[in-house]
Amino acid sequence: MKIRFGYVAIALDVPDGSPNKTVTVKAVEKIANPEGRIGRLRRLTRENLATTLRILRYNAANQIHLYRFTSKTVPLATHSIAAGWDYIGEFYEEWREIGDYIRKHDMRVSAHPDHYTLLNSLQPEVLSTSLRDLDYHVTMLEAMGLAAEPQLVFHVGGVYGNKQSSLDRFTREFEQLPERVRSRLMLENDDKMYSAADVLRLCQKINCPMVLDIHHHAYLNQGEQLENLWPEIIATWGEHRPKIHISSPKNSKDFRSHADYVQVEDFLPFLQAAKVVDRDFDVMVEAKQKDLAMFRFIRELEKVPGVKRVEQATVEF
């Protein structure tokens, strides 16, 4: 099987490689002129888009096919302070150039809407904010001209005192989403409330791909074995290539936080479990040292018997 690796948002090996330059609402509100406020957001967006394209060029040069966009490409895009600003039309050429480059180099891109994106919230205003955030992400992908496929990772949300009611509420809201949004979503297990088994059952019910986070699974599970879960998780992807997330605990006392790098031993149990199905898949490295952590991890993984690097960010096992 072939396993491709990618990283999240910031390229540390690229000079000024952060595409999520942003600003606080308070700082923008200090600008009295409404056009001046949009001008501040406009400058940051232009810079973020240019940095994104530079990162994609770096990825192509290093045969990295997997990359996650920052959600802050357009600062404060879903806030009322940016209401009426057509950041898609204004940067039409930039969005298209990014999308064309992605297609030309056969890249798989994604994004991870923020933690406040909660479809099962009991608060109408939280739900409204969540729907705006999903629409923002989908609009960016559409502006790039990217076909609808699993691109947006998010979580089930809270329990709110009744897990089954919360799952039912999530299902209702998910099924009411516009097809342009629903077709781009994938669900991830978390480390607080919804285990891999919980999310798998939900994904099977609503016909949604599941992203397995093996760090979260190590922290929150009911004793399920990865070799039993993996074939069913793969089935949720249909013809699409499955994707997982990997990271290592920061330390024994702070197990849930992500470390700077990923330890190979945290990945090996899953790698062995994945052998039950001969299926290529992708791995998003969620580590503080971003692309540097990804390449260090691959170098260490090459030392494992049976693993062979076939591209700079792709191995065979």
C-alpha cells in the first residue's frame, strides 16, 4: 500500500511561511473609516493568498501531495465587520491560480473549520455561526474551482447532557445542509466525547467519510481494536482515498496536547492494523513543527522493516 503524508497550514522551511496573518476585531474596530477597516482585511488576505501559493510551490518541489489550508486565509470573513465585502470577486484571479496549481500538481487539500462549528448545539446563534463558517470554507474551495469531495474536517460537537439526543440533533442538521456543503464534509473522532466507534456509527448512518485520529483514539476508546475498526472506516470513504490524522502526546501529564514531533512508535500499531486491508491512504501530520515534523517522521519511518520511501513524502508498506 502507498501512504502519502502532509502537514497543516504553516511551512516552517519556507521564509515567512505563515498564511494565517490575522487581526483582532478590537484592532479593526479602532479604525474609524469603514473602508479603512476593509482595507486592513484586504491587505492581510492578499498576503495570505500569496503565501499560500508559495507554500504550494514548496510542496510541489518536495512531492508533498497533502496539505491543509488555514481557516484564517480571509481574516474575520464570517464576522459582521466584513459584511458586504466581496473577497471572492476581488481576489478572483488569486483564488483561481491557487486552484489551478493544486490540480496541476495532483494535490489533496483540506481545511478544518474551527472548534465552534457545532451542528448539534442547543443555541440557535451557535448553529447560525457554524453554518456561516461552513459556507465560508466551501465558498473558498468553490472559488478555487475545486470539485466537491471530502475536504472539510469537523467534529460531532457536544453531548449537552444527552449523547443520543445530541447525535440525533447532529443527524437532522447534517441532512438539512445544502448538497454543496454536505458533499465536502468528513467527520473526525475527538478526545473528549465522541470516540472512533461513536463517529463510525454516525458516519455509516449519514453516509459521511470518517477521518480516524489515532491520537484521539488512544485517549478515548471503549477497548475497540484498530484492526477491527479500520475496514469499516475505509468503507465510509467509498471510492475516495481514506485519510487519518497522527500526532504524539506532548508528555505523559498532558497526553491530549500535540507534541512538536510525532514518535514513530505511536504510529506503528495502526500501521500493523492497516495491513488487514490493502488500501492506499493519506496521513495528515498534526505536529507543532509542521513540515519539519513530517519529514523527520518519514525519515524515522523508513527505518521500520517493510517500509520504503518512494517519493519525498510518500512511502510503501
